[in-house]
Amino acid sequence: MQKFTAKLGTNLRDARDLRELTQEDLAALTDISQETISRIETGYNTNPSLETVLILCHALGMELQEVVYHEFRKKKVVQSRKKRA
């Protein structure tokens, strides 16, 4: 379970970075503390509630499965390849 939540935290951070948001920005959008977001992203919070994760996903404009399975990166790569063609 810890491996999953660590991966989830990394994926959330990547999604936040993709949106060019700081942890403070995301905290302001969600009313979730910056400290909680940091703990999730770094893997210190190994048991975030589903509600918290869904709120973060919603604020990032993503579905849960996109963040869990890192699908947003795949979309970005496909989109950038289409632009080059």
C-alpha cells in the first residue's frame, strides 16, 4: 500500500507541476492545507482519504484514474507528437 500511495503522491505532484501550480496555489483552490498536500506528494501521508484525493484531482481538472495511472503524461506526449507532425 505504501508503494501505491508514494506513486500517487508523485503523480499528483507531476499533475500539479503540469498545471504550473504551487502547493500553495492548490491549497487555496481546495481548502486542503499546503502541509497535507506536501505530505501526500512526498509519501509521508500513506493513507490520504479518497475524498481528499478526489478534491485534489478535481482542482487539477483530472479524473482519479488519470492521476492514479499517470494517464495525463501519456496524453501530453501524444498531443505534443501530434503538434510536431
